[in-house]
Amino acid sequence: MPIEVIGEFGTPGAEREWIVAECELAIKHLVKVCGEPPPEMELEIQWQEHELGSYPTIALVWDDPMRGAPSNYLSRCEAALTAYENGGELPPGWTMPPVRSEDDDPDEPFNPDEEPPEPPETLNVLEHQRYISKLIQWGFEASKHDRSRAHLIESDDDQESES
């Protein structure tokens, strides 16, 4: 069973029941912020063994070993867990990765003639989050593109000859 660790969590030295409760709350927070895990995947508490004892981690697990890890979802969960540990604030220099489907190419150049993305036809919350993220990204790219184009500026000589 493939496992991708999102991060360590829990109060060191606390009772196991307390740590499990903390981790369960953190998992609920991740689902609230990042959405449900991809189909056939789950966020779980995984105990890692160490020579000094065991410690808890929050991990994404799934059954199909041929299926790859959803890197965008993992990145969002890592940022959200870090923010959760810091009272809701991301560390300086960190940003929340945008929601995108795993088949989107982030290096694909922006085409200003391309229409904004179409909304999904399903009522799936995660799909709507992806759509809104794509729409925001499209707006940012369109804005950057518009600002980088040359603008016509009239000279004062043209205004004087018209008078």
C-alpha cells in the first residue's frame, strides 16, 4: 500500500489518545481547506517507529501501487498542515499552491485568445475548487499579459496641431 507522508503532527510526550484526537482534527482541517482526497485515497494517521519510540504522521494512503501520488494535492496539504500548526499563518515565503488537476501543465504558456475555463458539469466540491482556481489563474495570466503589451501614448505635438 503506497503512503505519502504529509507531515508529523501531535504534541510530543502527550498521551496517545490526545495525539490521535489532535491528528483527527488536523485531518478534518486538511479536508476543509484542500478538499477530499482523490478517489480511492484517504488521509490517515500513520505511526512511525523510531529507536526512541513511535511518533505520529499524517499521510495520504491508497491501495493501487501502480497509481502515482497526486503531487498538487500533497503540496496543498503540506502547506495547509504547516499553516494549521502555526495558528493559520504560512511561514514567510510560502504560498498555498493553486488547485489544479494532475494533468495540467504549469509550464504551458498563456494564450490570451483562449477562452477562460468552462465550469464543471458535476456538483463535486473539489471540481468546483479546481474550476475557481483555474479561473483565478486565467485572470492573473490575462492581467499579466495585458500589462506587458505596449500601449499607445499620444504625444503633446499631436494635441497642439489639432488646436
